[in-house]
Amino acid sequence: MKPANPHPDVDQLHLTDVMSALSDPLRVGIVRVLADGNEQAWGDLRVPVGKSTLSHHLKVLRAAGLTRTREEGTRCYVRLRTEDFETRFPGLLTSVLQAAHQEDVGAQVTLT
Amino acid sequence: MKPANPHPDVDQLHLTDVMSALSDPLRVGIVRVLADGNEQAWGDLRVPVGKSTLSHHLKVLRAAGLTRTREEGTRCYVRLRTEDFETRFPGLLTSVLQAAHQEDVGAQVTLT
DNA sequence: GCTATTGTTCGATGGTCGACGAACATCAAA
DNA sequence: TTTGATGTTCGTCGACCATCGAACAATAGC
């Protein structure tokens, strides 16, 4: 239940991990949904996969340092690590989000 | 021997393909070597893998639209599709290269 | 024509990945 | 306390990937 994975420190983010995390359309979709900076509950993510698969994808995003997870009771909330990412890889997240929007990658992921 | 793979058109580049291509340190290294815009002969690429593996990686980069291959006699030359890429995904290649430089990803790849 | 160079292609191998369902753990609410 | 909701973990499956060596094709140069 607890997101056992620790969040990697800012200076421990690896580019190839980020690229690998963003090579899946579903994960790009999750990032896009979080792009406005707001925190979202996992249950509010509309995703066409089972919950174990969603858990897996969120773990990948967390391990890559793209997102931060907070738990409150039995629910988990996730948000983008926008500032940390801008510090480590300036401009990267912005251009990725712009490209994803342009191509409409990950449109399968929506909010409730 | 001919790079049978066609080069994808500018409007057919997919973000996830690019991300997938750049999730391998060796391929990032190749891109970094080409970052100055100069064309390079394949044989001048110093890469710690066999020829068939290098051929495979260059095929992946070509299929993702990151590079363009030209053949001249028995030799092949490769260069970055910088302008095409800037047209399709503005700022993406720049920030990726900056991030790769900052982390020194793909330092295993050099020139003769 | 023969040979060396260069790059492609073809298995084979071992590793990773995305997806699923089932079982488990934790907490809230009835 | 019992029930329901929420995530995690595990085992499994099929697909893909990086790597290698060997065999093949095409061209340059002798």
C-alpha cells in the first residue's frame, strides 16, 4: 500500500531513466495529465489498464524522478516534480510536454 | 549493405520512438558525437560494441528520425537531422543534448 | 578477376518490459 | 469487528531488446 520506493534525489536523476520512462505512451499520458502542476489522486486517473499495471507505471515514473507520491490514509496522490526537474534538466520537461501535446500522445489517460 | 531503412518524413516522427531511441546510453553517445552538426563516417565512430550491434543502433536512430544516413561507395556517413527535429519538436533535441552533456551520458562513444 | 573493406542480415542468447490476475496489507467506515 | 476501498507484490505470459558471431552482399583497389 505504501509506495515503498523512495524518491530519488535531484542530483541522482539519470537522463536515460527519464527517456525510458517516457518511451511509453501511457506514462506520457499520465505526465500530461499532471502537467498543470496540480496534485491528483490515483483513483481519479482514468487509465485503460488494471490497477497493478497502473501501480507499476507510477513506480517507474517515481523511480525516474518525474513524479512525487504522497499518501493520505489509503489513498495516494501524485504530482510532477516540475522544479526539481527544471533544476536538473533545464527545458527538458517543457519541450517534452509540448511535443506530447503536439502529437497528442497518451490521450488514453484522462481524469475523472 | 545499403541502409535499407527509409528515413521517416518529418511529420511522421513519434515522440515515444525518440524517447525509446534515447533511452540507451550508447545511442545518446552517438547523438552527442554528432551534436556539432558535422557528418561522420561510421568507421570513425569509436564504439565498444561489435559491428552488427553498431549497425543495429544506427538503424534505431535512423528509424526514430534522429539521424540521416548517406552512402558513398562502401562507406556510410551519418549526421543529425537537427533542423527537421527542431521543426517537429522545438527545443527537445537541444535540452536533451544539454542534459546528456551535464551528465556525461554516452562518453564511451568517441571519434577516431 | 581477386581481395579487402564495409555494412547488412540472420539466428541465438540472456535480459527486460508491459500486461494480467490473484493474494496480501493497510486504513476508513459502517 | 467486519466490510469495502485502495495499492503493493508475486508469478506468469508473450513480446521486445542488446549483444554477439557467422554468413552474405556490394564496392574499391590491386
